[in-house]
Amino acid sequence: MNRTTTFPRRFYTGLRPFLADVAWLFRHRAQLQLAHTLIAPAFRERLMLAVTAVNCCRYCSFVHTRMALAAGVSNAEIARILNQTLDDCPPDEAPALAYAYHWAETDAMPEATARERLICEYGVLRAGAIEAVLRMIRVGNLIGNTFDYLIFRISAGRFGANADDRHERNNPNH
């Protein structure tokens, strides 16, 4: 069974990938702490929404939309980020947001040149903090999607996928 046709969102396929991500977060906890110092709250939320837009976690989308609003990000900007559009985003954040989309689309395996550009733009410390934020939201996204996948499997596809997922499964060429 091809999981992309039955459940189109990325999720943890086993315990090993989940533990690898958790281990990464543990090993890089200093970068996570730096992220709260080096990256403004609104920027962090934009990054989290960008990764969530790619991974389509409905729980993270809900929570981080609320957190972004609290951090001063407008409804219009949130909608653009979730639609993977960088129009009117803060110019100094655009390279990181583009990288966040690429990073998530490549399942946390970005091209070396993309990572090099991130480091050139933000410096080693800030780029590391950005990547820590991306990894942290990825773990949240995949946990939420794994939960939905389990519901989807238990309910024989009736629950756990949102309307857009069902539409995509029923109309794969749409």
C-alpha cells in the first residue's frame, strides 16, 4: 500500500525515525535555547508556520496561527505563509522562510548549497538556531500527523484526514 495515496501527509513510519529526531533535539538543545534569544517571536512563528504549511499538521497550524497572532503577525500574512507565498514577508526573513519551505519539502535533508546560503545570510549561530526551530516544529508536525494517521487507519479512512486530504486522494490529478 502506497502511503502517499492513502494518507498524503508525512508522518513517523516507525519508532526509530521519531527517536532520531528526539535525539537530535536533545543534542542540539543549546541551539534551541539560542533560538529564543536570536530569533524574534514573530520570526519563529513564521518559520514554524512555513514548515507546518509543507507538512500539513492541522494541530500545529491551529496552535501556531494563534501564537503568530499573539506575536503580532497579521491574519493576511499567516494565510500567505500557509499558502507558501512569501509576498510581503519581512525582507530580512525571506531567505530563512524560503529555506524553511525547502527544508521541509526535502524531509529535513536540504541541499548543501541552500544550507550554505542560510549560513551566509544569517551567520553560523543564527542559522543553527533557525534549523533548530525547523526541527522542533517538524517533530510536532510529524507527531500530530502520526496521530491522525493512526485514527485514519483505525477508522478505515473515515477519520483523521481533513477534507483537503480526502479530496486529494479522490482526485490525485487535481
